[in-house]
Amino acid sequence: MNLFKAELRRIARRRLTLVFGILLLAGVVGLAVILASISTEGPDEAALAEAQAQADEMNEQNPDYLDCVEDESYFEDNEMYGWVETDPEYEGMSHKEACEHAVGGWWAEDFLWTYTFDFADEGPFLIVGVMIVAGLVMMLLGSSAIGAEWSSGGMSNLMVWHPNRMRLWGAKLGAALTACAAGVVVLAALAFGLLVLVASLRGEVGVLNGVWWEDTLELVLRTGVLALGMTLLGASLAMLGRHTAIAGGVIAGYLIIGELIVNMVSMNLSMDFPERLSLYTWVGAWITGRIELVGGYTGFNDMTPDVMVITWSDAGALLGGIVLLFAALATWSFQRRDAA
Amino acid sequence: MPPIIEISGLRKTYRRSFRQPHNALDGLDLEVAAGQVHGFLGPNGSGKTTTLRALLGLIRVDGGTMRIFGQEVPHRLPEVVGRIGAVVESPQFFKHFSGRLTLQLLAESAGVPKERVEAVLEQTGLRDAAKSAVKGYSLGMRQRLAVAQALLKQPELLILDEPANGLDPAGIHHMRELLQWLAHEQGVTVVVSSHLLSEVQQLCDSMTIVSRGRRIVDGSVAEIIAGHSGASLSVRFPDAASLPEAADALVNAKPEVGAVVERDRLVVTGAPEAAWVTRTLADAGIYLSELVTQTKNLESVFLELTGTAPQPGQTVQVGQSVAVPQTAAPIEVPVAVTPDAGPQAGTEAEEAQR
């Protein structure tokens, strides 16, 4: 326990932790500020009147529109617009409204730009986005906590103090995962609080009923587990490569070159559902809970395409397997290899 | 009392792809007695650091046995590690942590009382620099910090790899006094690996010299030096004209004695004792003005034993030290010749041994 606490304190006292912490907090606050600045509850009377005046002014300069408004039989007389009489969309519209739609008049809405932030609709995805970014940062921090110890020579020194390597690895991993969990929870809570505040002041909170809470908690919980998995993967790669850059390089390499290769393979192989080769697909399925891949048609006369469904449990098995494989390799490597 | 460290037949081969295997340790034996400062010497690449790393569980060995405090290591190292303080190859620390925080984290991780941090900062002379970040430390200050972390646990066994590395003269002096105090007053066993032979000569009670992964010699520092110094005497006279006559007198008195004139002195070898020379010369009516027992220092003994003495026009390459035959026992240390030819000779010998 002493070792775990010391490792946790070591992570907390690192300058990188401070820098990342400030950046993440600033990011969440910045997101809230941007949303607050662009979200409005709707235009007021004066803004509406001004927009209408601008639309009227523009319409005055459009002779086709003016002709249409002045001539009640404009659509009947003009063959080009004969379809308006029969289009159900125009049913019940006034003649002026029909002219605006068909001939292209300007509306007040064209001169109003309003966006209303709806927390119930958009909040969960923004929180998940914050958690994914936090998870990526925690992955870097976790890999750095291991890699920097190796590259600085501090790991050998620590091993002299704590020769039981499994205990040392367990403490380091536990500390990295605890720091990740704490960071992600704090940021998610902060994002939740700030977004609710923004919605209540400048937008709409929406209906947060039992179904909403259930769906949101599932989403957030799975994203949190993903962040922990990423931290474990980063730390394991750093342990295998004994350098932070190795972990960063492998992950960045996969994200850039790996995905490129996957795309090339999927384009050149006549396989069904080539998207399943990409880890992004599985990550998406894990977070959203279910993803459907649409394939080709099964037969000449069959117009129903093949569909491959990936659920969160399928994705969890694959992603968890990959993370656990690297964790097991890192554990074996730490136990067996000489400290350089 | 059983030895604190016992190593027998230790073997370690480094195997790398596309390279020849390298036998870093080739049946090394080592014993360190309790309460001593023990020097562990050898040329570059002779296996010193590999041995220390193996002892501390940092690397796996291919054969042999190691015991610390009677416990087999690395298997039972976790049980004895609380009694061991070690510095191997100048450990590095997080640059942005202060010296105090570095020590506090280590102390906390092993359940060492916080008070020890301040105590070792004081002991190693880092009290005033404790707040500063390690990145601002000089090499010597980092070395002090490394020694400080080794002392945190109040160890019964202290293993230090090049502890004087980067220290200024005052720092070396302080370190020497500290280690001798720990060994002789506190009963701590200290193992020091170093290339500063004059420092080892002053600091250590006993030593082991290794070459190519095997032990060449071990024993007390004084005895090893004395055992390899021979019994040559340097004799001077008030009148240099007496030199040939004195040489004849000595050789005539005992034919097996060698007497060679070198510039303004006579070098005598094979004499039974210094007193015999003074007596023989006096009997011949020749009176000497100076008689000195010629002793070697540790550096010359080391170079001789390891076969790394530089030759004119040649550079000794790493790994070219003397190879010890597989079956060879360590070199026996002969009983030292005690010079009794007057206070000057005795003082010189003691000086060299110190």
C-alpha cells in the first residue's frame, strides 16, 4: 500500500500531470464558454423584425418573386411552376408562402442565425467526447509514468528498493489506472455541471427522465472503461518498449499508418464488411452499444443487403482481448528481462 | 561471523542477436566480511557492475550462487532488501522533483520514517540544496543524493558503485569519513566499486580484484600491496663513490643478494632484512645515509595483477585484462616483509599501505 501511495503521489507531482491537468480543465471550460456564447434561447422581437425587414428588402429586388406575389394565377400560367398546384407540400400554403418556397424569396430566418444548446440531446455525446480526450491524455500520462522511469534510470533504482517486480508493476499500474479514473471522473463531472449550467442559462436542459439517465450512464460507464483500457495499453506498451516514445509511436503509428493499411486492404479485398478491420469501428460499437455494418446484396433478386451487427459485448471482447494481451506481454517482459 | 556477502561460481553471459556471446561473469567468487569497507576493483568490462546488479536482482545469472546475510538471492532478496542500501551506476532521478521530494517518495514507498529524509540530507551535505530541483544539481550533488537514498533505510549493508564519481575533493574526503564511520563505528558493511585506486587504498580494509569475470586476488588491502611489493631496498651514501664498493660488500657477504647501482643509489634485492644490509655495510666500513624499503601503491599492484599496465606505443583495449585460468585459485597473499631498518623505512611502508 505504501508503494501504491508513493507511486500515486509521484504521478500527481509530475510536471506533465500538471500541464495535462491544466490543459484538460481549460478545454472543458473553453467548451462550455463556446457553447454559452453561441447558444441562444431564440431571437427576440426586435431581432425578428430586423430580419424580416432585411428579407423584405431582398425580395423587393427579385422581379420573379414580385410577379408571383402580384399574380394569383402565376403557377397556373407559368408552365415551369405547374407542379406546385399538385405538390402536397404546398397544400394549405398561402399564395405568398408558395411564392417564397417555389420562386425563391427570402425569409426572416435567412437573416437570423440561432443555435439552441439542448443538453438532453447533445450533452451525453459532449461528455463522452471529453472523456475520450481525457482517456487519450491519461494514456499518454500512464505510458510516460512507466517510460520516463525506464529512460531516466529511475526504474532500476526503484527495483533495488522493491525487488519483487510483480508488486512493483502492480503498484505502478494501479497508480496509473487510479489517476486515470480520478481524472476522467472529475472531468466528466465538471463537463456535466458546466453543460447543465450553460443549458439552463442559454439553451434548453430538456427532459432528463429515467430512460435518459439509464442511457447516459451506460454510455458514460463504457467510455470510462475505454479510458481505463487505453491507460492500461499505454502503460503496457511503455513497459514493453521501456520508453514513453515507444508507446506513443506504436499508438500514433497505428492511428496513421495502421488505419491507412486497413483502408487499402479493405479496398482491394473483396470481403464483406471491410469496416470491421478498423479498430475505430469496434471502439464506436463499444461506446454506442451497437453498430450496424451494411454489406452487399445477397442475390440478384434480393434487394435486402447483408447487415453485420456489432454489440458492445462483441467489441468489449475484442478490445479487452487486445489490451489484456499487451498487459500480459508487458508483465512477462518485466518479470523476465534484465534491467538494462 | 559468517560473511555478509557470499558469491560462488557466478556466471553471466550476454547474448545478443548477430553478436558473439559475451561472458561478463565467468565463475566469479566473492566474500565480504562484516563491518568492513570492502573494495571491489577491476578494469572496465571485468564484471564489477554486472556482479552488483546480479546481487541486487536487476539481472538474471546463468549459474552460481549468491547469498546476502546468509539468504540466497535473488530468490529471497525481498526478505533482506530492507537491510541493504545500494547505488548502482549513478541512478538518475526525475529532474523536476526536488532532492527532498525524491527521498520522501522513496521513504514513503518502503515505509521508512520521514525523519530519516532530513537525517540523510544532513549526512550527505544536501540540507541547503534539498528544496532545489534535481535538474539544477551538479554531478557531485546527484551522487550525494544517490548515496543519501542508499542511507535512508539505515542499512546494514551498503553497496556503492563509484560513490566518489563527480565529487569534489572535499566531497571525496567527506564521503570517505562517512563510509569509514559507518563501517567502523556503526558496524555497517560497505562494498565499494571504484576506479579511484588511491581512494580505495585510503578507504578500504579489504578488497577483491577481478578480471574478465573472475577473481584474481582478495584479502586485506595492506597485505595485498605488501605481498606484491617485493623486498627491494634503496640505499644512498654520503659519497656516491662508495656505491660500487658497497655493492661488492653485500654480494660478497651473501651471493644470492642482488645489488645494482642506479644513478646515485644502490638497489638491493634478496636481502633477508633491512638490518642485515646496515650491519653488513657497517662491518665493511661503509656508512649509509638513507635506506628505504621500496613499496608499491595500489595502482601499480592493480596494473600488475590485471595486466593492464600501459605499454609504450600501445593502448590497452577494454577486455584485454589478464585472463584467470578456469581452475586457478585466487592468488595467495604472501606474508608481508616487515621492514625493520629504521624509522624511515617503516614510515614509508605504512604510508604506502595507508
